[in-house]
Amino acid sequence: MGLDVDEALGAYSDTDLSVRLVRAVSAVVPYAPSLTSWYSLADGLRVMDPSARKGTLDRAIAISQEDGLQKALWVADAMDRADRGLGVIAGLHAVWKLATSEAGQRLDALETDDKQAADALIKGLAISWMAHRLTPGTAAEKLKALQETEAGRNLLFTYATVELALPFADNALLGTGRLLDGLYERFGEAQVAKLRSLAGDADADGAVGVFQRMGEAVSDLARDAGQRARPIAEAVAAAAPTAFAATDRAAGAVATAADLLPVYRFLGARLVAEVALRRALATGTAPAAAPVDPSLVPVAVTRGADDLPPQTPARKGCLGFGVALLAAFAVAAVGVLG
């Protein structure tokens, strides 16, 4: 038995710090995605299709155990664990720094904190890896599928805001929409090598393909969120003050705070669950067509040649009989006239 998406989701609720953080970010930005309240496959199915039956839920559970979805669930968990190689809580640490900084103080991790910049890049690659494993198709199709899910939109928005807009609020690249390009130019080689060691060459290549497609969309989100950086940071820090205080006391507390705010573990589990539910609903049995009342069907008065059914070829036996009958009538006529 693999990872259980219901077990992963069951660790959260509306009062959980990670859920509150995601909603705090969204509350400040008008165009931010919404986050529906559900924390199990069964509850998610009721939200997505109240008329769905148990068979659909059983299909979703089976789909969630497929290799691609299991790997995506593992990646989401790894993003919040320091020992998995996919970053820890550097972006959230920057939230606290910005929320408690004085007005006018610069915050540019690309120039002052290589570790945080590299962490932001590997997390972007990890999200791309998840998208690569969850959906078949081209890199563009995988990104589109991610953006079509509620969890995927929240994942991209949270990443763009917490990992990019706030830590790099004063970097010139943020305003140009090229922030991810700048991160990749500086740290791409080392971080892709780290990804290859975890994912293998095929998955790493797939993840990079999605990441390259993702760059423009995420950078645009980060640029717009950067214009509201301080209000976002203050709202997020207020949503979970105890956890953020831990990030500011000592470097060793950062990993501990990650356990208090496993945002990617939550959003990744929601994403896997939503993909499984959408596929289960799509593969359900189509409802039978309702019977048609004959009185409601219009009667055609005339039909054009294009509406006529193809002519059925005459059978040879019938043709021969018709010719013989005509010949007999002809002979009889001659006899009468003679």
C-alpha cells in the first residue's frame, strides 16, 4: 500500500495554520484563487459532484494509488522537509523578516541570500515535477492541467507570493516578469543536478520542460503580488504568529517551523486528490438518454436529395423476373393484334 491521500488531507482543517496561511495570502490580493473547504476524497467528491455515487469514490481511491500520483504526493511532502533535498521554509522566513522590517528597508534575497534564492528555484522545479507526473501530454498541456485545478492555482499563487514576491520584493527582475529566469541563470545547473539525483533523468527533463513553460505565468503573479508585499507579509504573519516567531530566533528553528507550516504538503495532497476525483468523474458511466416523446418530433414534409438514404442495389433475381414479365406481355400483345 502506498501513500494515503486521505491520511495526508486528514491532518488539516479550516483552523490549521497552513490553511490559514494560504487564505491569508489570498485575502490581500483581489484576483487570488479561492480555497474550498474539504479534507478528504469523499468530501471533495461531494463538493465537485453532489450526485456522484460510491463507485466514483472507489475509482478515485484507486487512481490516487497510481505511480504518478504517488510520486507527486511524495514530492509535496518533501518540499516541507529539510532532509529530502527540496528546500525548507526559507520563503516563509522572508515573510517574517518583511513583516517586522522598517518601512523602506530593502529585501532582495537574490543579492543577499544565495541559499534562499536556490531554495525558491528548487521548489519551482518540484512543483513542475509534480505537474509532470500528474498529467500526460506535452509540457504546455501539463501546465494547463495544473492551472485548471483549484489546488493547482493555489499552489502556483502561494509559490509566486511566498517564495518569490516577498523574498525578492526589491529585486529589479521582479518588475520585469523575469525573476524565475534570473534564478535559473544563477542557480539552475546546481538545482537541476539535485533534482536529477532525486527524480532521475527522465523525470528531471520533464520537470524542466514544465518549469520553462511555468516561468512567465508565475513571474507575472509574483510581480503583481510584489506590489502588495508588505500587506501580504503582515496578514500572513498575523495568521500564524507563533510559527513565524520560531523562524526568526535561530537557523535551527527554521526546519522546526516547517513542521508547523507544511503548506506544500497540504496543497500537494489537495492537488493529488483533485486530479484523482476529476479523472474518476470523467470516466464514470454516462447517464442513459431520456426517452423522446414522439409528439415533439417534427415531421419533415419535404426532403432534399442530400437527406435521402443511400439507394439499396436491386437484387439480380428481381431484375430477371421483371424482364421476363415484360417479354411475356409483349408476346401476348402481338398475338392479340395479329
